[in-house]
Amino acid sequence: MNSEEKVKIVKPDKTLYTIYKYDKLDSTNAFLKQHCANLPDFSVIWADEQTHGRGRFTRIWNSEPCQDLTFSLLLPLTSLEQKLRQNITQIAALSVAQMLEGYGLKPSVKWPNDVLIQGKKISGILCEITETDERVCGILGIGINVNNSEEFLANLDIPATSLRCELHHKIIRQDMLKKLLEIIINCFNVLCQTGFTQNRQEIKKRLAFVNEPIVFTDVKQDSYSGKIIDLNDDGTLLFECEKRGIISLNSGEIAFHNSYSMRKY
């Protein structure tokens, strides 16, 4: 059974978004990418269950039916500067963090696409860009552990938590989704109107692992030992590498490192 809901966000720009809710989809990102040509801007595809959810580098997003929040948002990118498109994932992570702060939590942003609570993953983000005949679209997929149990999370291959585990009560997912959409669209509008500067300052306040010894593994599987120093103006990571000095990194995976093991988050 599918349901549709149209909601006006209480903002000066009176942005409308439409939520299309499904019991089960293979992937909300894949579904939205397939149908984006026929959907209005800021359409939301929300599934109670994802059977083939995925994150960056085609990693699997493990979904617990009706317990987590898995959705994708259609963003209009035609008029957004090319250089700013790489910042969408980061402003989405910031938005999730700000939403969680509304519940009294203290999240951190693991650059560029995860949100942590005390070092445990609570949210992951995947942004893909696609083009139709008439426009450029951002497909922003977000997964959040909401009402997942400790037993479910214990079976994942990384340290993870949920709002239920942190707050000790269940959350109404639809209410949380509406709060989050308002924040995301506000951050997106700021990005479009003024660039990345304002969002960057907010991300820096929440940036995980700053000045901590870590290993950074990039998409070529090259690894760098060192520490995060700062977030650059363009959203790349300023990294002090033990062997190469200070470098800027634009994609990759952050991992803790000690003499016994390397554990990726």
C-alpha cells in the first residue's frame, strides 16, 4: 500500500515537499533515480523496508523493517554551481546532526557522510547525481537508526547505535522525518544562495576525530596515517600526514588505527 502526503514547510520560501511512502522497496535511491523525470523537486521516497539498501562504495545498508528511517530526497541542482554539488552530502550530515541535537543528543559528523553518537554510527548518507532531458537532479539517500534494538545493532559489522538505544524510548518516525526535511531544505537553500561558508562553520563545530591519530584510506586504497586538522573552504579535509606533511583529501574512508588492528567506521 502506498500513501502520499504533501506538506508545506513553515519557511519564507514556502517550499513544498511530497512524501511517497512504500511498505518495501529494493532501494529508495534506485527508485527515485528511475522515476525522477516524472516527480517534482523535493519529492521524498520513504520505504518501511529496503531489501537492497546501499551506501558509499556499494556497501550494504542493513535495514530493520519499520524500525529505521530510510528515504531519498530529490534536489534540484540545475542552477547550483558545479563546485558546490560536492557539498550536498556534507550538508545532509550536518542536517541529521542538527536534528539529533533537537532530541538532546551530541552527534558528530564523520567526514563526509556519516553521523556518530559517541563514536557509534547512527546515520549514513549517499548522494548521487543524475540528469534528465530537462534538469540535473540530486538523489539524496539517508538512513537513520531510529527504533532499532540493541540485539539488531550488535549483529552489524561496525559499532552502531539508534535513537531508541540512546533515549530509551521509541520515536515516531514520521514526525522525525518532517523535522529533518525542514532542516535539510533550509541548509540546501543556504548552499544555493550563499555558498558553503555558513554550513562549513556548522560542520566544523561537529567534525569527528579532529587531532586524533587515524588512518585515512582513499578510493585508490592508499592509506595515510596522521590526523585531521580542519575542514577546507571547499569541503575537502585538511589532513596532517606523517609521511607527506599537510595534504587536502577529497574522498575516502576514515579508520581508527593502532598497532594491533585497523577498524573502519
